[in-house]
Amino acid sequence: MKQGKQIVFSAPSGSGKTTLVRHVLKTFPKKFALSISATSRKPREGEVHGVDYFFLSETDFKARIAARDFVEYEEVYQGVFYGTLHSELARVWAAQKTILFDMDVVGGLHIKKQFPQDTLALFIQPPSIDVLVSRLQKRGTETDEAIQKRISKAAAEMEYASQFDHVVVNECLKDAKQEVTHLVREFCYV
């Protein structure tokens, strides 16, 4: 299998990374494909197995870890795992596309470490923790307790920003989209 390039989008939850990934996919539909992550969490309303995530039970996820099926994985919250399957990289590279990762900060750094020359690692940063709280509340998908967990985790994740190739502050979505488009073009020559 021929290895290709990949672009990692990592950020605290609510920073806008998924919106920016979707923007890149829409802007360059023939050049990129999203790596679908595996998770042991339950699907949210409207999420589809094999489209949004590969939803695995915690037992199945651990069995896949033991079988070395993951390029990287992490227990993001107690009993809740996320990871990237080797089969996803193979699928996208076989289609001769560049992989886009929409992933947590630690997972993003694992990908960068494994493929340092072929990975552009982007950290999407919210303008402030207060803005992050507001964005998470507006989603309406989580309890106040879950939001507080995410905010606590976000403060720790922001400490990793300097380890990424570029930090994109998503204060104005239009500006963040333009910056990401420029960085992607520069990295992939599109």
C-alpha cells in the first residue's frame, strides 16, 4: 500500500474543527477523504455507524486494541475510547486521496509523530474558554455536567497547541476557513 499525506485537525470540543474539516471536504471534494474514527461511546441522535464513526462496544474496542488494529487510540474519558483503524488509512490511500482527521489533541499528535513528514497538524483554538462554553451550550447535545467535563479537558488540551504545525484561532469562521484553505493548499499543492 502506498502511503499518502494526511492533515490533522485537532481542538478542544466546540472549537469548530468539524466545521473546518467539512469546509475543506467541500472545497476540494476530489482531493480529500475523511478518516472515520472508531469509538466506544453511544451514537448521538442522527449519527450513523460507518459514516460518522465506527461504533464499537468497549469490549470490542479493547479486542481491536489487542489485535493491533489501531494506528492510534486513546481513552478520552473513562470507558470511552476513540481511535483510528489501520483499515481507514488503507481505504483512503487506496483511493489516492489525502486523509483528513477530525480528532482529539493527543490522537492528532500521535498521527504527527508516526508520519512526521507527511502530516500537517492543525490546532483549532477557540478565542477564549468563555466562547467555548457558549458554543457547547448552543449545541444543546450535552448536559451541563458533560459540558463542564469538556471545558476542564479543553484547558489541558490548549497546553498542547505549540506542538502542532499551525494554530488557527477560530474567532471569525470566515477568517478561519480562509486560513485553513491557504494552509491546505500550501501543504498539498492544490
